[in-house]
Amino acid sequence: MAAQGTSRSGLSSALPLLAPAYLWLTAAIFLPLSAMVFFSFMTDLPLSGKPWAFTLGNYAAFFSQSLYLTLLLASLRLGLEVTLWCVIIGYPAAYVLAKVLKGRSREAIFLLVILPFWSNGLVRIFSWAMVLREGGILDTALNAVLPFKINIDLMYSYPAVIIGLVHSYVPYMVLTCYLTLQAIDDSLIEAGRSLGASRLQVLKRVIIPLSMPGLVAGAALIFVPVVGSFMEPRILGGRTGTFYGTIIEDQFVAVFNWPLGAALSFILLAVVLVILAVASPVLKRAA
């Protein structure tokens, strides 16, 4: 009884602190999602002044047209590839930050890692457009160094989309892995080395298993938004940048078919939740 009274008093004292956050989450997330669920079952927007009715046709359109499934699979593949590249680039960078660099050098590199968060997403994307296009910064720099002339034009290509997305999301992998790597006691690494283990064995048997929670968290933070991304594919990919997220954007912005766009959005949400639910037992064992 005393424990229950203590927990209730603790909850009542914490309620004024929790209320603003939960009210904001309700207003900013729950209400818009509820409206989108409502719109996804309608033939037209009630705000347009046209007659409307409830229908399942918006969800049926996904299954009746193979284009949507093809683009969804392409977006899932894009999410996996970007996540993989973020692991390849971000994990070593996080290890160097956590275990190698010290003092001011660590602070300087850490500042460079979080620098993309300080600029607008569109600015970052158009900056890559200036670098990757023919006659751009990369093309000009290489031709100035190499004794022969080459033409580099990665604009409106799949690699350009990968580059832009990796640049946008690799800081998430660095930050999550850095936190877990920083928490690993250096004495564990030294103990493995003193027992005769090589650096590669210490990495495989000590460092990676203990830092797996950071890898899993970073992968989830990257994969979920990348699957529905549309800015980078639209600007850097051109015609080759048509993915599931760009189709959803078209329904809201160009075609003004909000019911279909809402239905496609919730199908994407359901697919991502299913993937995370299926992968959850494996990820829990790994973490």
C-alpha cells in the first residue's frame, strides 16, 4: 500500500511536467494522423466542396496497379542501401571519436559530424547538385589535377540519390554508435588484447557486440525516413528518382488527390511496422 501511494504521488507530481509534451504530441502527431486516416477512406476531400463518400478504393488502387508495389520495393531497397552505407561510413567514424581522438581534436571532428543539422535540407541537396553535375565542383577539381580530361556527371542518377541521402542521415549513425562505444570500458578491450586476441578479434567479439544497441538504433532512425523520402530523389535523381515517397508527394502537391496519398502513406507505414516487428526478435538477440 505504501509503495502504491508513493507511485501515485510521484505520478501526480510528474503530471504537470509531462502534460505539455503529451499535449504537443497529441496536437502535432495524433490529430494530423487521425485526419489522414479519415481522408484515406474518402472519395474526395470535403474541403473541396465536391460530393464525397466513404470508399476502400484508395487502398484497392495500391493492389490493382503494380506500379505502386514496384516503387515500394524500390524504396525499401533504397532504405537498405542507404542504411548499409551509413553503417560503413558512420561506425568507423564513431569509433575514432569515442576511442581514438581526445580533447580539442575530438570536439572539432564532432562539430563536423553534426554540421549538416545546422543547415536546411534543401540547401544541402542543392549543394550536392553543384558538386555532382557536369562542370561542377567535383568535375572541375579532378580535371585540374589529372593530366587527362574526364567528364563526371552524376546528376539525375541513382548514385546521386544515395550520396545525398547518406550525407543527410549518416550523422544519426555516428551519434548513436558514439554513445554506445563511449560507454564501453577500455579495460575490456585491454583485457582482450592481453589475452592474445588480435585487433580484429577484439572488434568482432567485444566492441561490435557491446555497441550493437547503437547500430540497431541508428539503422532504425535511418531506414524508416529514407523509405519515404522524396526531396533527395526528386532533386538529385530526376526521372530515375521516382520512388514511393515521390508518388505520395505528387498526390498531395501536384494531383491534389489527398485521399489516395493518405492511403499510400498508411500502406507504407504498415509495411515499415511489419518489417520492424518481424526484425525485432533478431535485433533484440543481437543487441
